[in-house]
Amino acid sequence: MTAPRRRILALTGGVGGAKLALGLARMPDPGALTFLVNTGDDFEHLGLSICPDIDTLLYTLADEANPETGWGRRNESWRCLEALAEMGADTWFKLGDRDLATHLIRSAALRAGTPLTAVTAQLARALNVEHTILPMSDSRIATIIDTPLGELAFQHYFVRERCEPKVLGVRFEGSAAARMPEGLEALLADPALAGILICPSNPFVSIDPILAVPGLRAALAASNAPVVAVSPIIQGAAIKGPTAKMMAEMDVPRDAVTVARHYGSLLDGYIVDTSDAHLVAEVEALGITAVATPTLMLTLQDKINLAQAALDFLTSVSESTAS
Ligand code: GDP
């Protein structure tokens, strides 16, 4: 009898998480990967249902991501956006012609009553993505950022206002009534599940919305598989996006330890960058096994190396908790 294929669950937002996701998918023997993706950034624009983090992951894994912009699809053209601008429509959210195909297919399917999980699986098949991309819920959840300008829907804060307003608070509208996606509980109970990774994504607006789905955090904690996070903060700075700015605004120390403390008892293990190796002892003082390894992912090989290091660390954490 052949052994069941090793399974890994990875929680992720968009850009930072997708880099590690690509590393995992391009490993020589990745096993079966499931990506549990933030949908708090999802929004309706010009009548279309847009899921920025799901799309970043889909395009990255399909080798369809646009290397020039860092978002959207490669080989893109902008005829529709140009026409929208000529006709006086909102163009602060850039929609390329090829990207529009994804939003049209998704919007039509959702309108016909297909759940987001099924639509996402359909898009993954269409783009030849072999791993599973699971929205954090089929229910609609919206990340709302409280700022001195008032409450802003996430994309208004992130794209239209370029993350400039101070963050006074974050809430996840619709979260209390949301349900975990089908299949997640079965995956968490599967003995072939070798580990749960929290990608180096923004903890406050990419991972927290996932953990806010009722029962989800408890289900991860109750699983026999170890939970390991990779720090999105290197030497007190974020590689991209507002993670470090948000930490400063929340008045918490801007370092990798703060992110470990934020996830708290959920974590069995934590990976910091080699340049932050001096923080390992501080993380271990929180009762979390920690390791330092290169976590800056510039090349595909960096991504594969970090994926391999994360899976090796999951194995060692798993062995030490079992003994
Ligand atoms: P978003 O949904 O597009 O904002 O993306 P994520 O939340 O997934 O990722 C944003 C986070 O990724 C930021 O906190 C970045 O510091 C982090 N990040 C981006 N690139 C890297 C990298 O190469 N290494 C590490 N460790 N973190 C990264």
C-alpha cells in the first residue's frame, strides 16, 4: 500500500504569502498543498466581484502574475481601463483586460449562486493550478479600517488612499455569522496533514481576518499538525505594504517578536530572518520554538529554499512535540 500523500495547509494573504506559496509549489516533492486565503479584501467594483488575494495566488501559481506591476496578470493590456477613463468612470482600481476575464467569470458564477469555493476551484482548473486554493469562507466578510477619515473599506484604504491614513482600528464585517469553508475540518483531522504554515503576510489585515472566522483558530490549534509562522518583518521593516506602519500606529514594538506575540498560543514554531537571529531567544521565552533562516524572497530559488526550510522546521517541531 502506498503512503498517503503528505498534506500542508498554508494561510496566506496576497503578495508576501504568494511568494512562499510559489516556493512550496515549486519544491521537488511538495505533497498536496492547500492555501487558505484571506477574502477580507474582496470588494465589488463596477459591478464585478474582485478577490485580490485569491487572484494574486492564482496568478502566481499559474505563472500568470505580472512581474512589472507586482499585481494583476502578465501580458496585460489596458483598453477597457482607457475607455472607462474616457467615459468618466472610477479608475483608481486598475483592471487590465486579461484580468477582467477572471472577474467576469467569477461575478457571473457568484450571481448564479455558485459558492466562492467552487468558483475559485473552477478558476484554478482553468489556469492549470493543481494545488487547492480555498477562500477562508464562502460567506462575505469585509475588512474595515477605522481611520481619521472615518471607516474605509479595505481597498479604499489600501489602493485609493495608498495606506496613508493612520489606522485606528480594524474590524471584519460579517465575520460573526461566517462559516469555515467545507473540507477544512476534514483536512485538519487528516493524519496525512504534516503541518500548518502561516505565510509572511500582514498579520492584522491578511491573517487575522482568516483567524476571525468563527471556530477556525480553535480548529487550527486543536489539529495534531504543528503550526509554524514565518515573520513578515525583517530587521524592523516590512518588505512591502503597511505592516510595519500599522505596528508603529498601534504603538507596539516594530519587530518580528511582536508578530509572534500577536499569534501567541496558536504557534508551535516561528521563523525569523537570519539578520534577526538575536530575537530567537525572545521568541522562545514566549514558549514558541524559534529558528533563524534567510526569509527574504527575491528569486524563485529564495522562495524554494524558504519553503524547504519551513517544511524541515515543521518536521522538527512535530518530532519535538511528539517526544
Ligand atoms: P497583501 O495581501 O498583498 O498585502 O500581502 P500579504 O499580506 O500576503 O503580504 C504583505 C507582507 O509580506 C508584508 O508584511 C511584507 O513584509 C511581507 N513580505 C513581502 N515579501 C517578503 C519576503 O520576501 N520575505 C518576508 N519574510 N516577508 C515578506
